[in-house]
Amino acid sequence: MNLPNSLTVLRIFFVPLLIVVLLTKSPNVEFRGFPMHFEFWGVLILLAAAATDWADGYFARRRLQITTLGILLDPIADKLLISAAFISLVDMHLVPAWMVVIIIGREFTVLGLRNIASAEGFTIAASLLGKTKMVLQVCAVAVLIAGARQEPHPLLKRLGLYLLWLVVISALVSAAQYFLKFWGQLDGRIKQRRKLRMMESPKKSEDAVPL
């Protein structure tokens, strides 16, 4: 359990904390005349969790501490955080459920493709659009949480909806990219195995001793 993996685990622990803050809409306090309502705490927790996502990758590369545990846990932690945030926003009637189904469905579809690819002995690298989508997701959730107050600013509401549409579009396009990469590499592996079997068949026939 090194520093990068500890940060990943910390991000997982942020998930229930974010859910409690959003669904209970508390705490609501004032500090020296500055109101710190639940939306302030929600955005703070989300940004802190997003910071651990950047930090664990940075320290893992810098300290050469890339481990199997970290490779497995990091995408799971990201998907738990984003899924929990969007599902909570659906419960708060801030996001249409069908959009969240597309976003979360994409996340677990790509995770499934990566698991199959790993079992087949190859990896699917994250695309630039996939990385951009993660940033858009954090920005969209942060803006939507900030606009969750009783009298939201019209600009926040419009910006949140605009970012949400960008997330849905980037989710669909990046999912198509991942699938094409996956299918291309999987098809190559299948053809390679078929060619090896065809090459082994004549050898077995030649080695066979007639009775």
C-alpha cells in the first residue's frame, strides 16, 4: 500500500461522504459571515476526490510505483465517484435519468472491454477524448452541485446543462473509439491464433506414426 494506492483508496472513501452531503443537503453553516451550504461542501469533496485522481497517477509515475492493485483500483474508483455523483443528482431532480444511464452504461461497458482485453493479453490505452470526458464529467457535476441551491443562478443552470450534453456526446463517441480499438486488436489475436493452429496441423500430421 504505497502513496498512489492510498490516494486511490481515499477517493473511494470520498464516495459515501459525497452521497450523504448531497442527499441530506447538509451541513449548512456560516463561517465569519460566509455561507457554506451543502453545495459548497459537495463541490469541495468532488474537487478533492478529483485531485487525488491526478495525484495518484503523478506520484505513481514519478516514484515508479505503478502496481497491479493501482491499475485495477484506479478506474473502479473513478467510476464509483462519477456514478455516485450522477445518481445523487438524479435523485435531486437536477439531471435527466436517461442521460445518466448513457454515462454510467458507457463507463461499465468500457471497463468490461478492458477486462476482456486483459484476459486476451492486450491493453486498450485511454484515448485523449476519454481523458477529456473525465474532466468534463467533473466540471459538469461541480457546476450542477453549485447550482443545487433553492434559487440557482440562471447562468449556472445553463452552463450545467451545456456541460452535461458535452459529457453525453463525448461518452458515446469515446465508447465507439474504445470498441473499435478493442475489436481491431481482438480480431488480430483471433487471426493470429488461427494461423498458428493451421501451421501446427501439418506438423502433427507429419509426426504421426502410421500403424
